[in-house]
Amino acid sequence: MTSKHIVRAYDEELASLGNRIASMGGHAERMVEQSVAALINADAALARKVIADDAILDEGQRWIDDRAILLIARRQPMADDLREIIGTIRIAADLERVGDLGKSIAKRVVAVSDARQPIQLFRGLEALATLALTQLKQVLDVYASRSVEAISFMRDRDEEIDAMYTSLFRELLTYMMEDPRNISPCTHLLFCAKNIERIGDHATNIAETVYYVVTGEQLPPERPKEDKSHRVVLSADGDKA
Amino acid sequence: MTRDQGANAQQIETLSAQQLAAAVPDPIIIFDRRGTTRYANPAAISAFGHIPAGTMLTHKFRTPEMQKIIETALREMRPGALEYVERVPLERAFRVAVLPLEGTNLLMIHFKDQSETRRIDRMRADFIANASHELRTPLASISGFIETLRGPARNDEKARDSFLQIMQTQTSRMARLIDDLLSLSRIEMKPFARTGEKIDIGEIVASVVESLSHLARDLGVTVNFVPPQEKVLAPANRDELTQVLVNLLENACKYGQSGERVDVTIGQSSDGPAPEVVVTIRDYGPGIAEEHIPRITERFYRIDGETSRVKNGTGLGLAIVKHILTRHDGRLSVKSKLGEGASFTIHLPAQ
């Protein structure tokens, strides 16, 4: 990890925390990817697998919490090591939340696929998921390579996700107004979209933690940003502008 | 090497191993028994991005299967193999082999790109799904007109002419749609490879502006482009970049026709993490509403189906643009306000 310690076991304990984060990251990415695939292909079996996989992330987070606290108590780490350990705890918490969000998408698969939905309902969601997954992958790649130069750039991507979410929100409302039978699947899809957007937020959180772990400094405060869906209103007279 | 004849045998041995790995076109990463990267060859960096020495292999390749096979190989120093798929930013599939290097404490992981075979399968499925969906509308319209022509309008000379006209428009639309679908599939199918060869972006832009001058004139649009004084170089595939620029400039002329003017500018920027070459195509047409901007690169996403059809749009042009730029590690950014035109900017990494 960083410089060598006199006690080799300490190094190994630190390394095992990092390894667990990487494996949690892999599971989280897989869950998000599969939950969206299950949604699009109306694949109930895959959805059940995703729901079951969430336990792996819960277990991972508990394991990291326990180990990290033991490590702090026994070794009384300083500076870099302390940041590394605290960072691990925070990243594990974010990844665990990503898993929950993936699970929540998977749970809606059955409700959405009750009646087969036209494909255009899913296209936007798929694009949104690709954005969020790309962000999650990039940030975990930075955790692996420790090259934090790319991080400030990454936060801009979060704005793209928010813009996409707002647009999707509007589109789904339009479908609901077109045909009341769309209301039930579209409501579920709205929640799925919100979950994906939240996954992007967690990726941003992880990016900030990694930056802090590596540099010892906080990322400069974020520009005020928001998704604008809370202001989206469609009037019933067919005005979709 | 000649400088330092005295280098000891071990150094020469490690050096030549690296040189060998560097020459292999497939991604190769050499790592030690702790799972730490010692060396990643240029093909690996081009395929997976920056992998500095010291990176834990399991941190970079995180799928559960990959974690398992690397851990097993490290524990037992035994070879292993699996299929590895990366979904984002581009779908790529690899046949992966993990091999201990005999006589050393090192292991290597080798990636064989299988994306092409996988993509051919996917392409067939996608093509059929997209084509059947998008061709159904014009086909339904044509068959409707045929029915009318054989029945009620059998002897109506005037109606016949106008119906045939519409049918011709529809068939040429279908033909264009098939061209675009094929072109998108072709790009998606080609293996992902950055050649690293730098080309003069200014020259390509100039030739695209030239080749579309006819269309611009017909539409009454003036294209303003001042070629840069110096060469602007970036690694890119000439044909693919030309297609990006043609699609964007054609859109600007067609959809921004009312603005009667399109500005094309080339510049260099170092705002991002790495220096970029940026090409901006700005029109002064009706612009794009904010809520549509994030979505316009989706396949078949149409802001206004009717306008798009009148302008001969297939709904795939920007999807093609986005896909090509992603392959180049670049991106497309779009700025627009209703009533104030739109500007499409291509960002290409300069290195």
C-alpha cells in the first residue's frame, strides 16, 4: 500500500481491507448491471439473483467495519494509514448503498414486466444506467490506480446524469399522460431512474473519499448542482414542451 | 543497452521479458505473488487505461469471477482461464489466461480480445430488432397507399402521382435507414483499437466542409470555417472522424437552416485531465430544448418526429457520432438554448 511498516502483519491487514473494497466494488458493479438488464429483458430469475447477491455486500461492509475498528484499536494508525482506513469504512458504506439501490431496482422487475412494455420506455433508462455504471467503474479504477487527476473531471459527469434523469422524468410523465395504463409501470420506472441517479451520487461520494485518502486534502467544495425534476410540470392539454 | 554493457544478467533478463511483453499486441500484465502489478504492456494500457506499477490486480479487475481466478492462481501458482466482459464504456469481451512464469515468482495475465465474434452475434439480434421496429412505419404507409391505388384511387391520375411520390420518399427513407443501421453495426463490430497515429484534424475538417459545400449552398446556409494556422494533431481514425464531422455538419445545415449560417471552429483545451482538441460546430437555427439535450444521442430518439422525417433524419446520426467518439476516448458536448441555435463540440484527447 504505502510505505513499509516494521510489522508485516499490519501491512497485510491494511491490504486485506483494500482487497475487500475491490471485491465489494466488483459485486456492486455487477448488481447494478444485472438489475438493469433484468428490468429491460423482464428477466425475473436474474432479478432474484441480484436480490440474493445483496447479502454479499452487507456482509462485506460488516467485515470491513469490524476489521477497520480492530485495526485502529490495535495499531493506532497515523496520517496516511488512518486516512486509508477511514476511507475504507466510508467507501464500504457507499458500496453497500449502491447494492441496496440495485436490489431495489431488481425488486421492481416483476411489477414492470407484468404487461410487456414497449422498448422505448427502457432506452432512456438504459442510457442513464450506462452513465452511472461508467462513473462507478471510473472511480473504482482510480481507487485501484491511485491516479486522482481524473477525479475533478468525474464530478462533471454527475451533472450529465442529473440532466439525463430530469429528461427521463419528463418522458415518463408524458407516457403516463398518453395512456393511463402506463401509469403503473412508469411509476416503477421512475423509482428505478431515481435509484440509478442515486448510484451516480454514491460514485461521486466515493470519488471524494478516494481523493482525500490519496492526497490528504478535501476536494474543493462542489458547485451547487441539482436535478431539476422537482420543477417538471406537464399540463394536461397536450403541451409537452 | 550499448551504453551499459556491464548490466548484470538478471537485469538483462527482466529487461528482455518486458521488451517481449511490450511487443505483443494483446494486453499483458505481469504481477507478483502479492497480486501487485509490476508491468503492464502498451496494449494493456490502451485497452484498460492507466495501470501504474503497484496497482493491485484485483482492484482493477473486480468482477467476482476475475477475483476468484486471480486469487486461486496466486495461492496455488497454477494457470487459470475465463471469459471476461467489460460493459462500459464500450462492451468488450476477452478470453483471459492467468499463467505463472516458470522459474520466477511472477505471474502474467493475458487478454485475448473476443469482442468481434460476440459483437457479430449481438449485431444480428440488434439489427433485426431495430430494423423491424423502424422499418414497420414506412412499410405500413407504403402498403396503405398500394391498397388505395388498387382500390378507390385506381383511376385517379392526380392522386396516383402524389401517392407514388410519397411512396418513393418512404422507400428512400428505408434505404437510408438500412445504410445507417449497417454503418452503425459496422463500427460497433470493428475491434476496438487505438492506433496512436496522429492526424491533422484541421485538414479533415476542411475537407468535410468542402465536401458538404454543395448541400450547404442548396439549403442557403453559409459555412464559416477558418483553417487554423498550425497543424492541430490528435490520434484518430481518419474515416471515422470524417463520418462524425459529416454527420454533425449535415445536421447543423439541415436543422439550423433558418439561421443561414454555421460556424466551425477548431481549438485546443487543457481544462480536462488531459489536453484535448476541440472542434465546435455552431448553428443559429431553432435550437434544442434543454430536456432533450441529454437524450439526443440515443438511437431513434426524436425531438420532433415530423421535422426529422421531413429532413430525412434516420434517428441514428448522433448515435453513430457518439459511438465513434467513445471509441476514440473522446466525447460530444452539446450546448443549446431554444431560439438561439445549438453548438456541438467534439472533444478528442490530444495524446
